[in-house]
Amino acid sequence: MVYFLMKTRLDKESFDYFCGDLLFPNHIAMKNPNLGGGIALIWKNDVCMELINYTANHILVKVMEDDGFGWFLSGFYGWSKACQKVKSWELPHYIRSVVDGPWVCIGDFNAIQNSTKKLSKRQPQYSQIDAFCDALDHCQLQDLGFIGYKYTWNNKRPGDPNTRLRLDKAMATMGRRARFPFSSVTHLPPHALDHLPFLLQVQGRKKLRHKGQRGFKFEEAWLLSDECERVIKTAWETDSANVSDLGLAKQKIATCATELQAWGSSKAQPDSEEIKKLQKQLEVLNSTDLIEDSRAKFLMASRNLDALLLKQEIYWAQRARLSWLKHGDKNTKFFHSKASQRRRRNNIQSIKNDENKWVEEVEDIAGVAQDYF
């Protein structure tokens, strides 16, 4: 899996600071000093890539498949100002002179190929369209098409000033298309962005996974609900049999687990259908005429989607055992220690009681826990 990010406003040092905890250990980040923009390419260890070259507006890498087949991938960010558009035509020429094999170019080209790629009261600049098409022809790049809403950028202005363009694209040479004839590009919901992100799928195979029974696991997403504390408190205060402190602690923990499982079984897993529904709603709102009422609905749907996506992030982060997503610890030793802990059984060796003394016997530890709660 590879991501190409644009308008990051982050140079390499800032990217390392703010994004160093992402699940993508490999990255290249570029930004011109004292300017906006900024681009980054991030990928996982299972993707074999070699950096070829880069500028503040492109990153070129060579991707090696498992069978030894190699192809080139470039992330491209075109110049937005009219006086600099010529640079957007010259840069692909330069990349093409370096590439000696199948090539895919993705990104925001800040240009359109014909007038159907623009929805606006203002006419497109046909000289820019011609220059862009000439650059694509010279580089032998062909549009891979798309699935979804046709415009990838919206200036979000209501009424006549509203403009929508298809600026973000995936292009490929014939050699690359012949190798992966079933590649597809899908425009994703815009959410809080003025650009639509898009997904380029090269190959997709679903692997069947056999699910076995799993024991009780506390879901961190439950903490987002105010009801969670009430369920735990009610379960803990339930009367138990007259047993030792250790037995009583075990009973109360088991009761809490049972009650939490019954209450939260449908609350931890993110509501995928509701997420899809909100994403579809945002896509529809993004495609309609922008007025104050639709703007308010867009903001409300975005807030609701934010809440569900946070729940989804917590859900999957916990399954990946990524406690750093919450704690923000970027120390490498932390990850080694977490990996080492998973090799050992969870064990409380000692605990401090209310008299400020350490106790080590199992019964004494259970008694401290019981008294505390």
C-alpha cells in the first residue's frame, strides 16, 4: 500500500515530527521553504520501491513486483498559477526522459484535458488545455478513467462563483496498462477536503479468514460512551458470594466482563453502513449547487462522520495493538518493549496498599484491588 499526499505544508523534519507514528515506516517528504504546498510519498515495508529523483512538485520511484517486474510511479503536483503553468508541462517531459519502462503518474495536475472536466460559469482556458494535452501525448500518458463523482475539486463557494474541476488523475503508459489491464481508479468521498481523494487499485484479492472463538477483550471505543462507567460501576457493586478477596475480585471482574460484553457487543465495532451512508450523503451534497442550507448539512454530516471515523480508528488501532496512537510515544525502545511484553504473561508482581506499603502475595494483591474499587 502506497499513499501520495499533497498540500501537506510539511518539510521532512516537520513530517517526521507530526507523522512519524503512521503505520508507514518509509516516506519521502518535500516542500519549498517559505511556500505552501508540500508533497509526501509513504509506503509499507511489503512494497519494494527505489527512489529515483524528486523535486518540490514530484517524486519518482521504481516499484519492483514479487516476480521481478519493475515499473515507475510518480506523484505529481502541478503549479496552480497561470504564469507558472508551463512548468507543469515541462516537468512530465523531464520525468519521461528518465523513465525507461512502464510508468504511472498520479496526483493533482492543476489542469484539465477538455471543457467537460470543468463545471463553472467561467469558460476554461483552452490554450492551457491544449498545452496539457500536448504534454500528455509527448509522454505517452493515457487517462486511466475513474469510478464515482466526476469532479475532484470544488472551491466551496455558493452560487455562481462555484467552480468544480477534475484536477486529480491517474495516468499510465501503454506498457503499464497492458501489464495491469484491470486497474481501476475510484473517487472517494470528499469529507472535509476541497479535493476528492482517489484510490488506484492495481490488484485486489480477498483472502478468506477463519474466525475462531475469542475471549473477552475490553474495547477502548467503549470509553467514548458515557454509559460505560455506569455499566462497570453497577456490575462491580453487584453482591457476590462470601469468598476470599482473590475469589471476590475474580467474580467481580467476570461480572464486569459479562455485563460489558452484553452492553457493548454492538457498540465497539464501527457502524460501516452508517459511515458509507454519510460518505454517500457528503458525495451528493458535494455534487449539488452550494447554498447556505446545503453547506450546513455538509458540515453536520462531516461532524457525524468524524465521530464515526474516530470510533473506527480506535477499533482497528486496538486490534493492531497500536497504543502509540493514543499516547503519541515515538521512542523506538517503546515499541521493542511492547513487543517483548506480548511474549510474557500479564503479571502483577506487587502493589502498594492504602497504608503506602508494597504487598506481593496474591491474596494481598487481590485484597488491595478489592478495597480500591
